[in-house]
Amino acid sequence: MSARPLSHCLRARCVPRRAQNIQGFSTRSNLRGDHYDPPTGYLFGLKPGQKYVKEGWENMWYYGFIGSLLVAGVAYVFKPDTSIQTWALEEARRRLEAEGILEDPDKVQRK
């Protein structure tokens, strides 16, 4: 006896099965036209001794990507500290100074 419920067994017998598409997505050229470039056997499609020619968008992409990483890094380094631990420590210090348990560091330096 199988461990499946009876409803699963009955459903599997009653539901007609469709033929599965065996072809992968890359071989279906009838959807968008034939644009498949056959492999040449060379690394990156360049023959030995042939110099790579950059396309127009590559420099703009490199400078934009690296520049945005640098801007994000600088913004991350100089962002304000908004953690709950820092706030709680500062609030506890203010309350202890107000109650007189802890001395104000500004008054100690002025003496």
C-alpha cells in the first residue's frame, strides 16, 4: 500500500498528461527570429593575434560603475550612526549626569 492519500492516486489517473517540451529555451529560435551565433572555437570569439576593439558603451559603463561604488563607499563611511545601542548609551549618560551620579565631562575639562 502506498503512503499517498487515495485522492492523489485517483487524481493522477484521471488528469490527462500533456507532452513535455524537451527543447531548452536557447534552441527555440522561432519566437524571436534566428539570431544564434554558432561557436567559433576561439576565446571570446577573437582569433589569435586579433586585437579587441572596445564598443562605445564600455568606457561609460566602467567609469559609471566604479564611480558609483566610490560614491557609495564614501557615503557609507560618513553616514551618521543611528544604531539603537549608540542612542541608548548616550541617553543613559545624559540621565546619569542629570541625576548627579556621573560628572559632566565638559565641566571636568574646564577646571
